Amino acid sequence: MKRIALIDILRGIAILGTLGTNIWIFAHLGDLKYITTTDFTNWSSMDDILRLLVLFVFNGKLLGMLTIMFGVGMEIKYQQSIRHNEPWIGMYKWVIVFLMVEGLLHYVLVMEYDVLMSYAVTAGIIAVILKRGERAMTGALWVAGALHLGMLALIFTSMLLGPTFSMASSPQLIAIYAEGTWLDQVQNRLLNFMFFRAEVIFIIPLNVILFIVGIKLMRRGAFSFTDFGIAIQRKLLIWGLGLGLPLNVLIFVPGGLFDLPVRYLFAPILALGYIGLIAFIVRKCSTWGIWKWLEKTGRMSLSCYILQNITATAIFYGWGLGLGGTLNSVEIIVVFCMIVVGQIILANMWLTKFPYGPVEWLRKGMLQWLER
């Protein structure tokens, strides 16, 4: 099956965009208050305003898009198994195992907010549902939606009724990333495994929803530039941006009340709008050279995801350059842009000599060996 350029472009943008959120965690040494509003009462500081503007664009939206694209990739694998008359679970189980191991190593060795382990669990759930057909997927969509909305409602209600709480990380944790060795940081992640993996568990119902959305969009031809595909893209653009933009503006309300619904409910809506918007721009400006660059970045998205986080930790954490806690928002944005541009260039240089990214090559080789 020929690769669909738009899928790789979207995947490339999504993987680069996840750093738009994570860069603030790295730059402030793991302190989560810098991606939330719980510790602020107003936005009088230009430094805070710039940070919130970047988070308005990226926080939860690009992660939502990436999750949808994982569902798209899963559907491609599923259709491939049908064409080759291969057992679906038998083939895909090793992909799930590799993703889990890769995520675990990434969590332990690089950063505590890895999302790949959550994707591995979600992929295991969806792999079973896929075999049961369209009705099973629709049913799973409703069940996951009810679970996700129920959890959000409970947490939101408790926030309304209970005392306000701070998302600021402890001085001890910040000190580990500012002054500790790399091994100190690894030990901290191992000792606090369940604490740092809480979000991974919490977002599984949302992941299920977005995986299924990606599968359904792929099946309906939403990533092709046929009349039907363009009609779907137009709907995503209108409804995703029309609903998502005003809802996500709530991120500017200080006090932390809307941090949770914006990231885990409103951001995925805007992610669908982003897909429609990017598809529209790609179609209207198809001669732009940047699309080929982003397409190649998307082809080695797993390698780029790991590399961008290694790069950021080396820049900000104490075992590297130690710039964490020393840069203002403008400087952090500059570092973010430099990492993004560097990754795009590196991905394109790599793929001129090799057919796959390094992590993609490792996964393909291991899967071929296991399937013998």
C-alpha cells in the first residue's frame, strides 16, 4: 500500500508539537505548575502570557492529534494483515510488546511523562475490539466516552467543592533535576513509578476514543484528497475550530479550574480542527517544499519523539548544560524552535541514506525476527 503523504505530514507535526508542551516541564525542571494555572491569580507578566499563548496552541492538542494518528496507523496495520491473510492479533501483539518496552525504557532513562506505555495498553484493547467489527468499535467509543467524562466530572466537582491545590512540584524533585546526576533521576523515576504513571492510566479511556476516531477517519477516506475526503476535512476544520477555539480559551482563566477540562476534553476537539486545517493548507499550498520535510519527519516519528526529549533533558537538566530554571519564556521558545528545526533537518538527512529511522529500523528488524 502506497504511503499517504498527509498522514506522515500530520504525524510529523504532531510529534514535533508535543514538545511545545513538554519544553516547559523540561525548562522548569519537572515543575508542573508551568503548564497549569493553579499557582497564578492573573496574567500581568508578559513572561506568563507568552508561555500561556504557546500552551494554548500546543497543550493537549498535538498530543490528541498524535493519539488519533496512532489509531490511523493501527488501521493501516489491520488492513495490511487482511491483505496478506495474516492473523491479526498474532502479528500485532509484537508491535504492542515493542511499544511497551520502548515506552518503559524511555520513561526510566529519559523522562517521567512518557506516553508510549499508555499507547501500548490502548493498542492492546483496540486490537481485540477491531476483530469484533464496526459495532463493537462504536460500543467501545460510547463506553470509553462515558468513563472519561465520568472521571472528569468527579474530579471537576471535587475541585469546585474542595480547597484549591497547587500543581507545583516539590523542591526536592526540582533539586534532583537541577543538581542530581542522571542516575539520581533514573532512581527517582523507579522509586515513584506509580505516581508518575498516574496520568498514563487516567488517559486510557481518552486514548481509546481517539484511537477509534483515527480508525474511523481512515476507513472513511478522510486523509485522501478525493471529493469525499475533502468534505470530511472541511467538517473537521469547521466544527473542530468552531467548537475547540472558544473552549480552549478557558486556559487563560487563572486558578486552575479549567486546566483539566481544557487538556483532556476541549483540546482533543481542537486537535480535530487542526487536522482539518492542516489538510486544507496542504491541499491549497501543495507546492510548498516544507511538506516533504515534514513528511519525512513523520516517517521517523518515534525516533524524533525520543530524540527531542533526550535533547531537551541534555539542555535543561543538571547532568547536561543545566539551563533549567534560568531561561525566560522567549529564550525557551527559541530553544523549542531550534530543536524542532534541528529534528526536521536531521530526519531528512537520515532518510536520504536510510529507509527508516533508527528506532523504526530496530522495531522492524525485531518484528521480522520474532515472526520467523
